[in-house]
Amino acid sequence: MKGKGVRLSLVTRWSALVGTLLALGILVALGLDHFFPGHPVLVFFACLLAIVPIAIITIRSQIQPILSLFRALEGTVASYRDGDFSFSLHWPQNDELADLIAAHNELGHVLREQRLGLVQRELLLDTMVQNTPVAMLLVTDFSVSAGAIVYANLAARKLLSEGRKLEGHQLSEVLDSAAPALKEALARGGDGLFTAGEGENEEVYHLARSSFTLNGRRHELLLLRHLTTELRRQEVQTWKKVIRVISHELNNSLAPLASLAHSGAELVRRGQTERLPQILQTIGERTRHLETFILGYARFAKLPTPRLEARDWNVFIDRLADQVQFRLVGELPLEPAWIDAAQMEQALLNLLKNAHESGSPPEDVELQVRRVQDALRIDVFDRGTGMSEAVLTNALVPFYSTKRSGTGLGLALAREIAEAHGGRITLANREGGGLAVTLILPALPGTQSP
């Protein structure tokens, strides 16, 4: 190819060919004119009969390889379009077509290298995705409940179909055999935590989702992360923190009390009793502070079994509205609420106060109560800053708080109350900002929420 032998361009070769044919034609014409003088027409036609076949054969022999090369180029371009980059071409001449073939082969080499790198990256990515503990589902169409599953990793297969293939199935069919909490979390929209199972078999998951367009169709990527082990590890660390906090608070209160008691005894011994009322008052204040601190933790640790009674929703909501500001969304259920009014009031007060402390405008703090099939759904909405994934993961853990002076008991107590009623609590960030906290309770006593 290029660089081998003497380089003859196409222009040079074809110019030499045409010149040779013209010279041959002139020689034949001169020879015929010598043998047939005075007959120019005869010489002309005889010359044509001799030169034209030679010219056609010669030109055809030169064009035929070029036409074959063009057909080969057309075939390799079609192969490239189909993703096959294994072909290369050869041109024996050292001319411009050789340069074209060299560039074409170099392009094929580059495409093969890129394809190999892409395949290797895809294999690496698929290996990582298949072996990640996070369950991944890719679903077509924007409506998730009606979408078809186009991809599912091993974790998703184990979680939803006992290891069987999920691709090609409708998500709604798969969800029919899944935990109701997962189906509800998907229907609710947005990211958030949900709990599946009961008692010792309770499992906590975090759902994350994102929508995008692929090949002109809307797709949604669902990620389900199992958090139970992490939460239990976090709970151990939290309890250690609780012990340190309680020990610190007790030491901060008992040390001054001991000092004040010693000072009071010394004053009595000396007969200087005029400062005793002040010392006793300080002791009383520190004692009440310590009592309030301990009762707050004891209330969470020793939550009594709820006494379920039928309560009128209007009366219950009016009593709640007297203590905290919120806007009621929708109509209240006509059926009475089977709840422990005191405990449920405490849970909702904690949630509503959290909503006000989230940075939400007061008018955007909302409460909604609905009857959903055989369950009761209570939603508390706000338009605050919402929660990061890390905070969502730990928000329901006792004593976990992002507030400097917070006890971390508000959401944890609400969760305990909901579960004591046979229900559960979920957290999810809202589209447009803010948080949605949902209590799912049985509509009737003695039943479990779905």
C-alpha cells in the first residue's frame, strides 16, 4: 500500500492510458493511410474498428477493480452500521484509493477498539449491578404500576420472585405477590422508607426512584435498599449514646444537688438559716428538671398498651387544633376512630410540631385523614427542607436527632404509638419540597393494617 513502490496517482495513470490509446490510434491511422492513400473515410472507420475495442477492453480492465472496491466499501459501511467492525480492505496500487482504503481500515480499527472497551465496561457495570445488594428495577412507561420490567438485577429477583427472571413481566403482576407495604410505597410516589413484615420479621427498606427518557420512551429506575442490619447497628450506637447522655445529665444534676445539700447542712450547723430557702428552692428546681428529663425517656421506654375506644373525628381534630396550628385537608371519615386518644394525640402533636420546626410556612402544615379500604391513613404534610437520605434512614431510630437540643424521641414515639395500634409509619420527601409523614392504622380494632 502507501509507501511501497513508486507512487502513481490516478490522474497520472489515466492520463498515460489515454495518451497511449491516442498514440496507438495515430499510428494505426498513419499505417492505414500508407496502404490506402486517398481513402480518408475508409481509413477513419478502419481506425475506429481497430482502436475502440482495444480502448473498451483496456478501460474496462482498469475500472473493474475500482468498481469492485466501491462495492466492498459499500458492504463494510453496511457492516459498520450493523455494529460489525471486523472487516478490512486491501488495494494493491499506490495511489489515492490506497489512501482512502488505509483511512477506512484505520477507522475500522478505532471502532473495534472502542467497541471492545465499551463491551468491557458494560461487563464490568453489569457485574457490579448484578452483585450489588441494592435491588434495581428498570420499568417502562411513566405509570409505574402499569409498566413492564425491562431489567432486574439478582437482588431484585431474590426480593420479588425468589430468584426467577422478572424481565418482560408487568410490575403490577409482580407486586401482587410482594409485601403490601412495597406496593403502597410505590403508589405513594417519591423516595422514602417503608416497613415490611411484623415483629421479629420486620424489615426496613428505603425506596429511591428516578425517571428518564430512553429511546424515546419514559422509564423509571427503582432502587430498594435493605436497611434493617444498618438500622440495628445504628440502634446499638444510639443506645450507647443514650447511656452517655443520661449519665451526663444525671451527673450534671446530682453533683449540684449534693453540693447544695452539703452547703445547707453546713449552714444549719452554723445556725445561719437565712440562705436555706434559696438553697432549697434551687434544689427543688434541679429536682424538677431531672424528673422532667427522666419522665420524657420513661414515657418512650414504658409506653402502655393503648386502650382503643371509638372517638369522633371532629371532636378529636378540634382538640388537636387547640394545641397546634395546621390546615385540615379534605373531609374527615364518617366512621369513628378506634384509637387511644391520648397516645394518638401525643403522636400527632409531635409530628405537627416537627412540621412547624422544619422551616415550613405555618399555612403549609397540613393534616389529612382518609379511610383507604380496611385501613386508616393519617398524613402530615409540610413544605420545609425535607430530609436527606441519611436522615431518612435514621429518622425513626430512638434518640437520633439533627437538632442541637433535640431528644430524638418525637418520631420514634410516634412510630411506637403507631405500631402499638397495629399500624406503621412511613416518611417520604414531597415533590416540590417538604416532607410527608404517614400513619397507617387499622380502621377497626383487632385487625392489622395492610
